[in-house]
Amino acid sequence: MKRYYTCHNKLMKMAILPLLMGLAIHGSVFAYDFFYWDHGTTGHESALYGAELSEKPLILYFHVQKCRWCEELNDSYLAKEEVEDFLLEMYKVEINPERGEDEIALTSEYGIKRYPAFLVSIPGFEVEPQRVHPFAKDQAMSVEEFLQTIKERIAHIYSAKAYKFFKSNDYETSLKYYQLALDSDPENLYVLHAMGIIHERIGIEKRNLESFLDAEEKFIEALEIDPTHKDSQAALENVQKNIKILKEN
């Protein structure tokens, strides 16, 4: 009887071992696997080229082994479904300087001295990569806060580009980049307000009813997010006066 239990236990261990190995390889129980990411310097070169060509965001993630906060960022944030879904179509590269001299050089090029370092950029926009760090001394970000911060960083970079075209009175191009900002962060009050201002400006210059209606729509959307936003309140009143005048004439 004793021999039977010994053999049975050995068979059970042999059966369980592949399952445990599978979890370690395929799941996020033990480690995030960066399945949809580019890797290292070669991946960086490819992703950088693609992001520049398409004017899409580029995510750069510098991390090392045996780093508590790297593991926490991997498994408690990056492995979450809502974060993976948002980042899925973006160019993104993970870089570990422990892998070799090329990775060390790339890490130095970006001025990374502490890990983890999660950077958001849009190459070619002349804006420094924006760091998103979910850990603070008193309290860490929630997954929702981490994801929202990424969205806001992307919207900020697109908005900076849009504002440059607005200042040069290239309204159509400005709206194009503000729309990209809004696509990244659909409830960004300030982007909606800026788009409303541009549509209003076009309406004033061209006496165009459709542009005033577009402006009205953006200001209303902004006020749905924050009903107390005074700039949008005032702008909406002015736009609606112009709409009334044009409709009467």
C-alpha cells in the first residue's frame, strides 16, 4: 500500500508540473510577458520609424530584473485588460539595459537613471517624452488613474502641436491634431474647448453657420464634462447669439 501511494504521488507531481510551467509562460501569475511589444534596440528602431511616419504615440518602457516596482508595474498595471486594450494598437518597446551594451546605450540616450521608467512620446513633435510614474510615497495610482494619465499625456502632446498651427491661423490642421488628442482622451475638457474656439473663429471669419454649429456642439460637450467651466459657458452664449443672427438673416 505504501508503494502505491508513493507512485501515485509521483504521477501527480508529473501531471501538475507542466501546468505550473504553462502558467509561468503564458499567464500573468508569475510575470508579464510583453507579448504585443517590440523589444530592445532593434524593436526601438522599428517602432520609432513607424511612430514618426504615422504620427502615432510611442511608448517606451525601461525596466530591470529583480526590481520590486518594475514587477509591480508589470503585473498590477500593464497586465490589466483595460491597459493592454488601450496600448494594443500603439507602438511600444520594452528595454532592459541588463541585456547588453546596446540597451545600456539606449537607456543612457533617454537619460534613464531610475527604474521603472514608462515614457509616452510622439516622435518628431519636438516635445520631450512624458514620464508616467504610478508610484508615490503616500499612495500609488489606481489602474484607472494610470490609464487616464497616459491618455492625458498623449492629448497634451497632440494639443501642443495643434496650438502651433492655431497661432499661425492654419485652423484645419490645428483641428486635425486636436481631433487626435480627443481620440486619445475623449473627455478632455480643454481639447473640446479649444476645438470650439477654432470652429467659432472660422464661423466669424467666413460667416459660416455650420462652423458656429460645430462650435456650439464642442462647447456643449465641454460643459457636459464640467458644467461650471466659465470659459465654455461664455463662449457658448456668444456662439448661440451668432447662430440666431445667421438664421434670421
